[in-house]
Amino acid sequence: MGLFNFVKEAGEKLWDAVSGKSSTDMSEKLKEHVTKLGLPGADRVNIDIAADGKATVTGEGLSQEEKEKLLVAVGNVAGISDVEDNISVTNNTANASDYYTVKSGDTLSAIAKAQYGNANAYMKIFEANKPMLSHPDKIYPGQTLIIPRD
């Protein structure tokens, strides 16, 4: 449980400046987004968005991996500045992952080299961030990635 910060201007654009942006509408669009990604556990969480761009995600019965993917998927949406984690996990023995915010010029290989000491471990990061990442070369500055620790 905690609060994760994200780059508010970076990420998937689910709504624009012209469309109605009530908290309820934004929450529903964000819930649809994580469901469309096919993330396991998406049906067991609620997402509420405050006017300041803070999303609160609540739910029960998720694994550590499901929780991490959902939090990152929510946070990597343009307009979301913070994600408050109110998800309880079923198995607290799993190692929590670290998170990394992509900088201009980063590649998954360079991130893997910095995090693990081995550039060839980039697939570990890619797999941990699927389906939010569709290809190892498609990352962008401001995006938050899960860096698995095991």
C-alpha cells in the first residue's frame, strides 16, 4: 500500500481537453482501459480519480504481479499524476518489484544493464510490463516500468 508518482503529461491518452472529464467518466474510461489490456485482476478493482489527477485503486485477492501491472497501467495514462495503492494481495511472500521512469534516450537493454548488470536481461523487464508494452523498442520518456526483483 502506498502512493506512486507518475509523469502526468506522459502516457496513453484516454480523454482530451474537450471531452467531458468528470471524475466518474474518467474512472469508467480508465477501468475500460485496464480491462481492454486484458490484465488479470482488472475485474476485481475499483478506480476512482480525483480532480487533481490522483487515481485511487482498491481491490482484494490479487497477486503481487497483478497488482503491480494494474498500478503501472493506471499510472501510465496521460492526466494521472499519482496512484494510491489500496489493493490487498493474496500472497505477501512474493518480492515487490522496483519501478523505473524512462528518460530520453533509454532503451530496455540500457535499463537492464543498469539494473541487473546485464543488457541481455531486457526481456525480463519487457515480460514484466506486458501487455502495456507491445514491443521492446517501444518505450517513451516519462513512462514507468516494472523492474522485477527475484
